[in-house]
Amino acid sequence: MSTDATGLAWRQAVEWEARLRDGQAAADAGIDNDGLRDFARWYAASASHAQAWDALQERLARLGGRTGATLSGGGPDAAMAAALRAPSDERRSALRAAFGLLVVGVGAWGARAGYHQLGLDADWRGAVGQRGRATLADGTAMAYDADSRIYLQSGTGAAGTASLHLQRGQLLLTPGALGASAPLTVATAHGVVQADGAEFTVGRLHGRSVVAVRSGSAMVRPEGHAALRLQAGQACYFNRNGARASDLSFAAVSGWTRGVHVADRAPLAELLDVFDRYRPGMLRASDSAAARLVSGVFRLHDIDAALRQVAEALPVTVTRYGRYLTVLR
């Protein structure tokens, strides 16, 4: 195989990685049924394509691009891993810049100026498949889901008031042993949850956020819509279309803390977004499959078994491309 052909296959693999990486941006990137068929044709068209795709995924796994490992130092490899974990609206340009460095061997990339812009400086960050714990300044205990990204906002008050931004994943906040009652605010892309001395969980899902309260109360403020107060035992979903009460219990919504996910007529795309936090590689669905609704209790320690459970419940097929991409149609 010529060097030019190898370089072209690698470049195309990087472009597909950029398009497939983010489920939320899939529609904008053209990854619908036709887009997935285009990828399948590209992958099968040449052994060099399959080899380039698998080599790229292996390299990303070693770099920590889907392992949550700390990216130390600069350089093109770290730039590539960083770019592929960037927010969707910045990913493609950052990815191409990082790829350029891999090709020409330039030393450092963007260095620390772009670190925050790429979302790599989260105060708390869970690795894929690994949940974490922390304690806030007021004694509030925080548990967070695998592959979560949580920021402590700069507006945190001197009295210990915590303002958190949940960019990805899920968290559970429990007042300290002394009954700490400092107000807590958790923001997601869909709105803000405010609580004072409550135990509650907030999750950032594919196209919406979810909140459930175990004790106390919380105020949910969807962006651009009226606020909704939740009392102990209540839960709701919210996004930019407003808030909608859910019949799920706190135990069901917080099931991730026990290694399970409870879906109640949830879009398949949302379920795959949760699975993606526990399995290296990417899980994607065609547009028709992504919209199918699924219910069930899924164990997060074995995503392959969970995918078989989905295939048994829905008229979908599961296709794997190498070790790191699985597509449901």
C-alpha cells in the first residue's frame, strides 16, 4: 500500500471519528440512516479503510481518549485525544488541527489556552466505566457517574454556596452529616436545578435532563419556561421545551449509583448515551432506531449483554465495525 493511500485512509478515518463521536451532534453532522450507510460502505470498501479505522481506535484507547486518563503534556497525540473529547461545536476544527500536528509532527498544540475551550479542565471527571465521589466545601457529599464532567462555577459564594455545571453524566448530592443547608445550584444545557438542604440527583441525558428528589425539595427552572418545584419522592425531565413530571421513583432515577439504568419509554438514542459511559468506543443508532422507545432495567457492568437485551426488545439489529464502533439499525 502506498504512503499516499495510507495517509488518505487515515485522514478519512479521522473525519469519520469526528462525525460519529458525538451523538447529540449526529444529525447536524449528517449521521442519519444515509450517513451510517455511507460509513459502512467506506469501512467495507477497502482493507486499508478498516485497518486505518481500527488503528485510530487502538491509538485513542492508548492515549486515554475514552478512558478518562489524564492527558499530560502537549504534543500531537494529546491534541488528538483532547480534540475527540471536545464539545461538539468545537470538535471538528480542533480535530483537524490536531490531525495536522500528527501529520507534520509539530510539537505542542494550542497548549493550555485551548484547554478550557475544549472542556478538558472539569473539576470532577469520571473515567469511562468508573464512578467517582467527592465532598464539596460545605460538607455535601457528591457521587458522580462514569464519564461525567462537572465544573465548579466561578460564582461560588464565600458562605459555601455551590454552583455546579453538569456538562455530561449524572451526579447525586447528599447534605453533610451535620445537616449542611447551604443552597446548591446544578446547571445543565437544559436549565437549572436549585435546592437547599435536599438530597437529589441530576442527570444530563441525550436530549434532556432528569432530576429526582429523595428528601427536601428542589426548584427546576427549564431555560425559557416556568419553574417547577419537586418535593421528596418526585422526579421530572426537563429541556428547552419545559418540564414534564415522571412516574419514576428516586431509586429508579438514581439506579446508576448501584450499577443499573432504568428506562421508561426512553428513546434508544438516550439509552445508548448512558451505555456509552460504560463501554470503550462508540455506540450509534440510525435515525429510525434512535427514535424507538425502550423500557427496562439494564445492568451497566455488561453493556454487551445490555445491547442483546435491547435487540430482544426492539426490532433492531446490532452491527459491529471493528472493536470500537457498534451501530444499531
